[in-house]
Amino acid sequence: MKILNPIIPVSRPNCQASSWKNLLKTAINDPFKLLQKVSVDPQVLDFQLSEKSSFATRVPQPFIDKIEQGNPRDPLLLQVLASAQEDTAVTNYSNDPLQENQTQQPGLLHKYKGRLLLILASACAVNCRYCFRRHFPYQDKMASGTQLENALEYIASNQTISEVILSGGDPLMLGDESLKALSKRLAEIPHLKRLRIHTRLPIVIPQRITQELCEILGNTPLDCSMVLHINHANEIDRLLIDAVTQLRQAGVTILNQSVLLKGINDSVEVLNNLSESMFSAGILPYYLHILDKVSGAAHFDTPLETAKGLIAQMRHDLPGYLVPRLAIEEPGLAAKTIIA
């Protein structure tokens, strides 16, 4: 039985279910409008905008509010602004760098022993330009309807699976009722022990963390964790801290995985500040990922030796629990490769 934390006071975000959906609907989908919102002239950018990318722009207002006005090099802006560099083909970069499209059963990825990933949503609240699933064929590979039923049958029949990971897209794009029904079905499978959710929604729309969602995750008999995706300390604001507090009070363990991105977080000062800021917000560093070589994202890549040097310096500067594991995911292997 999970023990709730009665000590930390909750300051609930003002907006709940209806408003997070409205914020999603009103997300900016044009890079020029995005620049206008943050008072940046396209002429002062270090690159040209992409006007033909098949990977659409999508940025909701709560994330825009975190971007510094008038700063063309803002690290949050650069994560979501479509650059013409995306349109250039680069050797060794592909549409499916992790060979996920080859999965035999739609809706699930069973790559690692003991855990399985459910693809529950075809979209995210924000389209990060370095996304390794930016070309993923969600229309054929998503767990919904019959495909979800088949995936649940597979989980129930395979007693080696102890953890289910909800992913997408972003699984929190599903409504609370859908997540409640799914968590109930999973909890009825005797050999399951853990439920994990990979999401960026609490960062880009913190209002998504509703009271009902916290109750759903707090009431499941499965040990529940949520892995956020924060790349820079500027993504952490009061609303996110309040959302994390709610989740922790419900008994949810909060972790974070980042991607090492050139020009955004590829300095020890930025990474140290990220780890310190996350810990103050109740979030533990988990992974720092080497960029997956997906077509359209080569301009974010950071040399491996640079990454190793950054982690070494972080170990010098910080206590061990604040240093994420530097990892790379390679297709066909039984686990992530830990670099440092």
C-alpha cells in the first residue's frame, strides 16, 4: 500500500480539465506566429525558418509563456521552432533510427526484458523538433480499439512482463476517464507490478495534472512513476512545481529524462542548473540521452566525447543522485547502452 505524503502543502493549478483541453486546441501552429508571440524578428535568427516541414509546428501558450521575450537564442524557443536545417538530408540520419516501425504487434513495443511500452496517442501537446518519433506511422502502430485489446491480451499472457510504460505521442493526451479505465484493466493483470508514464505534457500544459488524474494514479495498486522530459531549467515554473507536488502527494515517483541538445543544454553550467532546479521541484534526474539520429534533427547533435566530458564534470560538481546516466539507445540491443 502506498503511503501518501501529508507534509507538503498543495497549491493546485487554477485551471483543470476543461482548460487544459482548450489550451491544447489553441496551440500555435505557425512558426511566424510563434515568433510574433515572443517578439522575435525572423530576420535576427541564426537560421531560416522551415516553411515546408511535414512535421507541424505545435506550441501551447503555457510553454510560450516560459520563453524569454525578444531573445532569438532562447533555449526553449529553439526546441520548438521549425528550422530550414530540418529539410537537409544528412548521412546516417533516418526516419526510423530505433527501428520501431518493424514492431510485429501494433500498439506495443516489447524490446526489453520485464517491461513493455504501449503507444497510446498519436500526438503530443508540443512538437519538439528533435523528436525521434517525428516520422512514426501512428495510424498503423497505435494501441486503440481492437489493437489495444490485443495488446492487453498479450500483456496478460506474458508473465515475464512486470511493468507497462504508457507512451506515444504523449499518453496524457488521453482524457482522465480513458486513463482510469486502462489503469483498472492493467491492475487486474496479476503479474504486473509497475505502471510508468512517459510525458512532456506537465511541462507544456501543467494544467493537465488534474485532481482526478492524481486520484487515478494514487488509487491504482500498481507502483506508479512518471518520467518527465525537461531539457532546461527555464522549463520549470511555479505551475509545474505545483503539479509535481500534487503527483508526489498521490504517491507517484517523479523522474526526468533529457536529451543533450547542441545550443540548448550542452554546457555543464546549464546541466548542473537543470539538475539542481529539478531536485528543488521534487524531480529526480534519470537519463541524459544522446540524440537519436532521426532525419531533421542533425543540427541538434552533440559529439559523444563532449557528452562524456559534461557528465564527468557534473560528477565532480554534484552529488551522485543529481547526475543523470548518459545513455544511448541502439536498435536490437537488450537494454539502453550506458555511456557514463
